[in-house]
Amino acid sequence: MTAPDPGERGQFALYRAVDKLFQNPKKITANLESIEALLAFAPEIEAFRGKGSQMAANQFARSISHLIDPLTERLRPSEGTPDLFIKEAGVPSSAQDVIDCLATLADHAFSRTQGPPVRSRHAGELRALAWRSLEDISEVLRRPEHLAHSFKVAADKRASIVERIAAVEFLSEYWGNEDPDEATATLLLELEKDSPDRSFLATVLQAQIDLGLGDELGALLAVEDWDENEEE
């Protein structure tokens, strides 16, 4: 892999360089070493402050999610059923290299959701993109520390709305078809009662529906109540 050149002229130069890094997801995900080499560029791209720097950082974060499908596809049964045949606790040795790759991507994404509340929309969007990568990875790897942190972010009124929404959306993917625990149900109820805006409320209500904690009629009535209160 060739490192992007932040000094190349033009607003879109760094963006194009980042895009080029991800041109061949299957080759990148062929082994752990290739993934680690790619992720090594992240700190430099995130720290760069020049023309197109925000676009490039967003593109890098967004492209991480494009590496997840090629990996999870390798964990599916050969007959093509959509259900994954493994869980982290019972990984066959032949799939361990894929699990290691997903774990590395998860560690990278999780680290990008950390830190004090951010003020800029750009920083909030980067964290939201990291949460969406964790959503996709949670199909295979579910880690309690990810769940605990999503609780914290979703409830943090100092965090950006886009970041909080992504943390709520993560809950639905984390539990999948399983019944959520009581802490998740309680959190969503509390967030419904104290939503900062309509989009956040809609996300919380959708998560309740996805997890079997609510229905569409109840969600519709809750949104109507919100709208009426805002008009008063």
C-alpha cells in the first residue's frame, strides 16, 4: 500500500488518495497484516489539517465499513444461508483469521468513539461512522464494553445528536434477534421521555420496535405528542 500524500495539490487530492486505498476490499481483508497496514494510515489522515482534510477523514471512516462484508461473507455456510454459522465463543480454527481481522477493525472503530464530548459536526460524524462499523461487526462479535459505552453516549446530553443517534441505532444491531436486557429497555424508555429533538425520538422509537419493545402505532402516537408539544 502507498500512503496518501497530504501535500498533493487540489482540494480532492487527499480524498482520492484515501479512496484509492480501499479500491480492493477483498485484497485488504485477505489477511490481518494488510488490515493493520491500512489502519496505520488513520492517525495521519485524521490529524491532517489542510484542503480536503475533513472529506478524506470521512471517506476513510466510511470505507472501513466496506471491509466488513467481505469478512463476514467468509463466515457463512457454503450453501448460502444468510445465518452466520459461528459465534465468537465457538469459532472453528479455520475461521479464526477472519475473527482476528474483525476484532482488529472493531478495536479501531471502538477507539474512535472514545473521548470527551465533541463540539464540531465533523467530529460527531466521524464518531457516528465508527458506531456504524461496530453495528456491522456486532453481527459476529458482540462485546459488553461496546454495549456499555453505547449506553453512555446515547444518554450523554453533551454529545452531538448524530453521535447519540448512532449509539441508539447500535443497540438494535447488537441484540439482533435476541431479547434485549432490562437495562437496554429501561434506557430506551428514558430516552423516549427526554429526547432532544424529533429525529432522536424517531430513532429511539424505531429501536424499540426493532427490539420488540414497542409497536408502530405507539411510535406514531409518541411522535404526534412531540409535534403537538412543539407547537404549543
